[in-house]
Amino acid sequence: MAIMRTTINSLAGSEDTSLALLRLMYLVSPALPVGAYAYSQGQEYAVDACWLKDGVALQAWLGDVMRYGLGRLDVPVLKRLYIAWTDGDDAQVNQWNDFLFASRETRELLLEDEQLGLALGRVLETHGISEYKNNIKASPSFATLFALAASRWGISVADMQKGYVWAWLENQVSVAAKTVPLGQTQAQKLLMQLMPLIPEIIDKSSTLQDDDIGGSLPGLALASSLHERQYSRLFRS
């Protein structure tokens, strides 16, 4: 009987893990109605200005943004937000939410984060996750509510971080397919080439202390700023 109970408990744990994985897949799906597809994060200007002429240049651009942008800001903050939501620490939630907004280097990037956060909030409300309305003093950033969903749905910190970066990368490659342009096969090859960076970035982010989080990407900030007044464009940022 003891063996049977152990087996049943093991199966139950496996089911919980599988459900958490499925919920993560839901969160990172391109079909999630948050409008991430509408943003290029300056990539559209970089292509128009001939900074990114081919797949090689694009791979270097995306790899650097992943390492020195997401890896030094969004990824470590996600972990702290997850812990704060799990512990019910509203002060820490607000501190890191404000920190993310303050770290966005252009008006476009700030508005994107705010708009995606509000859109994700509307999605989460349909699933009964709405406590953020009483917990957050300002608008919620996308990462803040992504961490909330992961905490409430039993998604692990590491899986949450991987999913967040993967969703960003997939969206950026989708943008490149329309602007560089890349063929579908080349776009999929680029995803596979950049995929190994994700666990590396997450591992490095775990070594950062609070005071080490953040940084600046001048090229990305310049591209995003100039994109605001780009004459003809497909994307909002």
C-alpha cells in the first residue's frame, strides 16, 4: 500500500508539472491576445537604416539584446517579482515594477511595456487573477504580470524565465521575417541558433545582485527613438 501511495503521489506531482508546463506554453503563445506582434523594439528602424542587412547581422543584434538587455534587466527582475508575488510582498512588487519602467530608455519602449502589461492583465482577469489591481500603485509592467501568472500557476522560476525570453525572441524573429526580410526556413534556423543562449543568459542572471541589475543599450535606444518619427513603418515600436 505504501508503494501504491508513493506511485499515486508521484503521478499527481507529474500531472501538476505537466499542467504548469501547459500554462507556460499558454503564456508564451503568439496567440495570447496582448499585441506583442505589433512591436519591433527599434528593429524596424535598424533594418531601414541598413544596420541589419542580413541574417548574420540580425543574429548578432538579437544575441546582444538578449545578453545585455533581457539578461541584465528583465530576467533577474522577473525572479524578484516572482518571489515577491509568492511571498505577498507588495512593497517589493511595486519597487521592481517601478524599476522596470524607469529602466526603459525610450518613450516607445516604456509605452510598449505599459500597454502589454495592461493587455496581459485583462487576460489574467478572465482566469480569476486580478489581485494586482489592489497591489500595484502604478500601471503593471508586462514582466510584473507575467511573474504573477507564473507564481499563481505553479510555473518554476527557471521555466518562467526561459519562456519569457523565448517569447521575446520568437516575436523579434517574426518581426525580422517581415522587415529584413528573412524566409521562413532562415527564420527558423535563426531561432535554433539563438536558442542555446537562453539557459546561458538565465544562469548568468542568477549571479547578479540587486545593485548589478540594469544597464544601457545605446544602439537599441537610438533605433527606438528614431523609429518614433520614422516616415513609413509596420510596427508601433
